[in-house]
Amino acid sequence: MLSDQILTKQQVNQHIDGLYREHKSWLYAWLCKKMSNHCDAADLTQDTFVKIMSRYADYYYYEPRALLTTIAKSLMFNLYRRKKIEQAYLSVLAEQQLEYSISLEEHLLVIETLCELCDLIEDLPDRQKKVFILAQLEGLSYAQIAQQLDISISTIKRDLTHAMAACFMAME
């Protein structure tokens, strides 16, 4: 597809249909080689094409397989990260052996919130991300963070304030 070409909705649908028909089996096979779970590979194959359909105008490509693998790799990374977060959460729950039971819906809500928080932290500027992780997740003092990152305590406070504000704004 040429990047300066303006396509009608029907042409876009035809391009996507052709892309799907030509490359779905190849993408599924490629994902099966990368992943141990064939159901996840099938889901990611579909999710890759859904992503292309939802933002087709953003994708100009000359090499469809390069586009598909780039999108699929991103989705695969997100899936693995989500599973890692979910496993960590379930491990903490098992260790704590809660006296009360929470519903599956509440579990899913907590996992979804943790995933959103991880995405948000990932999008922070590098120094803010490091300060936030060291202070909030590793429990280091401001003095320890200052020494480790070679920055002032006032910079740490400012970075933490910005990071926390971003978290609160995203969770509203």
C-alpha cells in the first residue's frame, strides 16, 4: 500500500481481508514457535488483526509480515507481562492465606488495576520510574535513593510527586 494513497472504507476492508487471508496461517505458525500455548498463539493472531483493523490508517506497510510480527511481538510482550503480574499477585495471596475469600471478579479487577499501574509506570520518564520503583516497591529511603542514583533529595521528592500524581490521575 502506498502511504500517499487515500483509500475508501471498502478498499481498506479489502486490504485487511487480503492481509488476513494471506498471512493468518503464517502468523499463527510463527506465534506457535514463539509460545508454548497454542491457544494464546491463536488469540494473539486474532488480536494482531484486530489491532490493524482498529488503526489501519496508522499502518503503512510494504512488508506485511514485518508489520504483523512487530504488532504480534508487542501483544506477546503485553500478554507475558500480564501473566507475570497475575502470577505475582496470586503468589502474594497464597502467602498471606487471607481469612476471607474474594470473588473472581474482584481478583480480575485487582489484576487489571495492577496491569494498568505497570503500564503507567512504564510510561514515566526514566528517572521518575527509577525513583518510584526504588521508593514504593523496594522500600528504599530518600537518602539511599539519592546515593544510588546520584541525585538530590529534593529531586527525589519532585520525581515522586510527579509519578504519584500521574498514578492518581490515571486511576480516576
